[in-house]
Amino acid sequence: MKVEGILALIAGILGLIGSVLMMFLSVVMDNIAGKAALSLIFGALAIVSGIMSSKKPKESGIMMIIAAIGGFFTSSVFFIVSSILLIISGIISLRKSKNNETVNV
């Protein structure tokens, strides 16, 4: 597993922790329970994209960026570190896939 995969796994774990914190806050504030569930999905997407980053770098890079944007919009404060890490790892993964395509052709 390369750097982008490790960054995505760390970001996914941090995103899941932030989502669980949002779940605990949803006991006090009823309107954020749905957003917390969505951010759990984006955290899981980040972990899956980190796992498959070495086999399919282009697809996982796109998934990382989607998870970063979606997680930020659903739980901005709780997902901000994860979003930054996911955008960095998504860009690295997309650049790596671009380099692999030009070498293989």
C-alpha cells in the first residue's frame, strides 16, 4: 500500500470518528442525525478507496475526492481533517494513474 492508500485509510478512520461524535451530538440536536449517517457512508467510502488505491488508482482517486467533498458538506467541522487528507491522497492517486497510462501506452 502506497502513501495515498495510507492517507485515505487514516482519513477514513478520522471521518468515522467524527461521524460517531456527530451521532452522539444528534442526541442533543435532532436535526443532524441524517447528516451523521451520511458522513459515516463517506468515511466508509474513504476506507474502501484507500484499500483499492494500489489496484485501481484512477477510480480510487475519484472516490477519495467524492468522499472528501461529501464528507465536508455533511459534517464540515468533524470531517475537515479527513477532507484535506482525502483531497491530497486523491490528487496523488489521480496523478499516479495518469503516469501509469502514459507509460503503458
